[in-house]
Amino acid sequence: DIQMTQSPSSVSAFVGDRVTITCRASQDISNWLAWYQQKPGKPPKLLIFGASHLQSGVPSRFSGSRSGTDFTLTISSLQPEDLGTYFCQQASTRLGATFGGGTQIEIK
Amino acid sequence: EVQLVESGGGLIQPGGSLRLSCAVSGFSFSFSEMNWVRQAPGKGLEWVSYISSSGDTTYYADSVRGRFTISRDDAKNSLHLQMNSLRVEDTAVYYCARAHPDLTAANALDYWGQGTLVTVSS
């Protein structure tokens, strides 16, 4: 199975800061990468699919990129409502559709 | 309005069986690829199973293969997960989720239910 290594496990930042989260796939997954935001007691919310495509309704301060097997989620200007836990997912069902371990974002 | 409503969770002893259901409305279920994803208390997300829109292709996580069976009933707009030989480590909130219909999305999951809690304990 493909392993998804997500870092950091937590980040604390000020409102307005630029925040980046990285996921590394253990093998080539092309652009089959999605990012989610989850708040306590709620299901995950899709932010990015296809590595860089913004899901409808998601603010444009969220963006995704790919370099080889490294994927990055960037929040260009952190807002108070962005607190929560973020997960990457390699989105190939044939390869197991595994999730990264998660990154908890806190607001300073 | 899109709705996915899971049911069937509860407390079950190790070795027991449960059948989860997910009632779907607000989108074309019969044309949708569907998944189950679980989350143990305080832990991350674990993809469990996938079923194609036709129902003839299914995939499972290694941790549940041979014990869990995913199925669908398009006439009733419902998704199911039959869980047998349950283990303590299967304790989790189980979510049903739709695969995004965009071809570039692969199995990114755009609609999720609120989840149903399965507790395996003696």
C-alpha cells in the first residue's frame, strides 16, 4: 500500500500568516491527491482535489501544488475559521485511497 | 439539498456482526461511486471500502478485507457495509462518502454523512 507522510503534525500561527502543510507519497500517485479540513465532531470537508483544483465554495486563500511525490496545501492568509485538522488523501481507489496522519492548525 | 444519513451503529461484542446503511438524497446515487471511511476516537481518517457506480467493482482496506462487504441498492438510494468478525480495533465513527464526479478527482470525497459510531467491546 502507498504510505502518505504528512507534516507537520501541528502548527500554531497568527491570523494573516501563510501556512503550508506537506504530504509525501511513498510512490508516484500522479495528481491523485486531495486535501480535507475537519472540525471537531464534524465530517471532513473537501478543499482540493486533483492536487491543485479548488473545490467549489472553498475560499481562494487555499491552494494546492505538486512536485513529484510531494504535495503542498497552502493557506495564503490564515483566518480564525481555518482552525481544525487537515488531512491529505491519495485518491486512487485501486491503490488504497489512504489518508495522511493529519495536521492540527491552531490560531495564536 | 444533499443528504447522506448513516445508521446501524451501536455497541457490539468482539466477533459479532453489524450492518451499516447510508441513505442518500439530493444527487444521482445510481451514477455515483461511493465509499466508507472510518475514524477511531481521537484518531485520523482511515479509508475502508469503495464501490463503483455499477456495483461490480469493489475495493477494501487490508485491515477489513475478508470481513467487511460493501454493497448498494440503487432502487432505495442506499449504501451498505456488512461488518463481520468485528474486532476491538474496528471501533470508530463510520462515514459514507461520495466520490467526486470530476474525472480529475479520482476518489476524492465531496459529500459526507455525519457518521455512525460503532463500538466493539466486551
